[in-house]
Amino acid sequence: MALIVKKFGGSSVGSTEKIMNVAKRVISEKKPEDQIVMVVSAMGDTTDDLIDLAKKINKDPYRYEREMDMLLTTGEQVSIALLTMAFKTLGQKAISLTGPMAGMHTDSTHTKGRIMDITPKRVEEELKKGNIVVVAGFQGADDIGDPVTLGRGGSDTSAVALAGALHADSCEIFTDVDGIYSADPRVEPDARRMKEITYDEMLEMARLGAGVMQPRSVEMGKHMGIPIHVRSTFTNKPGTIIREDYTMEEKDFVIRGVAHDAKVAKVAVLGVPNNPGIARSIFMPLADAHVDVDMIVQSIRNIEKNVTDMVFTIASDDLGRAKEIVDKVANDLNAIAVLVEKDVAKVSIVGAGMLGSPGIAARMFGALADAGINIDVISTSEISISCLVKKADMEKAVNAIHEEFFPKK
């Protein structure tokens, strides 16, 4: 007997026909004694549609974070009800549970919540009754019972967290691609599917824009020691295993992949005093508002006047809140101006193998130069290098970098 957590994304349950196909597949693969927990996302583009509805009420609906969570949690409830009906129609016992009903306890950070604890007692009880338990991903509730969503892609985190809490034998993430690739196959036709990848590399890939997995889900998998199997909903290909270390020849590549992120914006605070505490005065209010800051560059504007420019990137969804905060801080600091640039994108390379491999950065910059692409901002970590480029150049940049590190055979 095995206890298996299976997560199906929005593209996998994008229509009633696809929902029936998911139910048929799960039943066909289920052994008689297996216990199955399903974690399901909202159907297709439902979440985007709900956000668009909110924007018709207010152009910046995320200022009403609690109400956005109240709205967005409805998407998954549609999916779990329909999938449970599909199982019952096919003669399989099943029950649907919202995130809170499944024991998902979160903090109170609306739209970007973190799971604080899981008490899956109801899930365990329903499994003992022979039910397939269908759980709404992406959501939980805080201490006072308010709904809290886990950020885009949060269903992955729900699935891995449940797998850990239930001591599941495996956690399978079903999506519209058949594994983790060296780049997005929709952008790079010659992208290569990996058989396996380490938690650290996948975490960096996800953080830098690879949309297959949410960063927190990978982080949780590493913390709980749960191998994550990323598979396709639509084929039986083996997919990619995310685990602590490699077991085969996958480590031969110095660079594991090329990630990109078009949902970024650049903010520049010009002419701030070059004094101790200035960076804190800018970034602390952003942190208090739960705005994540990524690439940060400080450059001297005028040595004689001791003023500097502070440039950083944020998620484009956070731009409205961030601009209000930064405008106020800049005014308090008597800064020259606050400039915002939306037509930018981030391209990155990731690989633990770059440690101790000189010349990796030069090769990346050279590939971009040969493609005629200008680099605006550069940031690095131990296992990644990121460049900010014009959004119009993003796909060309991904292709050029991929060709440099994964040349066609």
C-alpha cells in the first residue's frame, strides 16, 4: 500500500473533459490498497479571470488583500467539486476539502501567505473511509479563519506540505510539460529535459522565473526530505525528479538551465544621500509591505556631493504598492527622482557546477553581446547569474544563452 499525493495544475483541469480525463487516469493507475490525495489548482485561466474582474472594480485591487484572497480562493473550490463529481460518476469514492478543511494553517500575509502548520486529521479520516481526497491547493486560513492564498503557483506548496504532513510515499506534480527543462520549451525549441535536478538548483530556477514549480514548494520539499516527481498530465513520460543530490550522469553539465522572468519592473531612486542607513530606509518599508526586492545595484552619482542612485527590481504585480512607498521615502530623503521602467525582463543561468568554473559569466555576457543585447543590471549568487534586459530582447537572450551552454548536437 502506498500513500501518494498528486497535484494537478490549472492546465490539467482546464475543462470538464480534462477533469474527466484526470479522474480516469488516477483511477487506472491506482492500485487497490493505494491511498490517494489530490491537490488541484483552479481551472485554466480562472485565477487570471478573477483578477481581471477585480481590476474592473479597482485598477489596483491588491490594495484590498483580504478581499482578493476571498475572491481567488473560489477558483480552486470549483475545481475540487467538479473533480470529486467526476470520481463519483466513475464509481470511485471521493470527497472534496478546501485548504482550511484539510488543515492548512497559514500566517496572515494575504496573497502571499506561508504555511505555518498542517493538521491533516480530516484528510486521514477520509482516506481510512476509502475516499480519494481532493484538496483545494493555493489556500489556507489564518488564526481567525480568514482565507489566505499562498501566491501564484501555491498549489505546488500545498501538495508538498501535505505530502510531508501525511508522511506520503511520493509527491507527484502533474503539469502541461513532461518535466523540468534546461529552458522553457515554448521559448527555446532545443531545450533538454532533465532526468533529475537538485533542490538547490530547482529552487534557484524557480526563484528566477522558471514557472514549473513555486520556490516555496521546492524549499519545503528540501526541508521535509520529500523527492518531488514532476510529470506530464498528458503523457506517460518519466518526467524529472527533484531530490537532494544526483544519482546519475546529470551532473555532467556545469549549467543546469536558463530561466527567464517577464513579470518584473525596475525602480530607480536617484540622488539619495550616501550615508549609513539609507538603504534600510528604502527597503524596510517595502519589506513591511511584503514587497520582495530582487536585483539591487547602488552606484555613486556625485562623489563631491556624496549622493548615490539606488536601483532594484520587484515583481510587476507589486509595482503599485512599491511606487507609493518609494515616492514617500524619496520625498523624505530629498531624492532627485523616482523612475520606473516596466519594459524589462530578467534572464538567468543556474548551476551548482559554476562554483570553481571560471569564465561562466564571461560566456554569458559574450553570448548576449554577440546577439546585440544590452545588459542593464547584473546580479549573482553562488549558483546563478542574472541579467536585466529589455523585455523585447528576452526570448532572443534566452536562445543565445542556451545555445552557448547547450549547443546543438
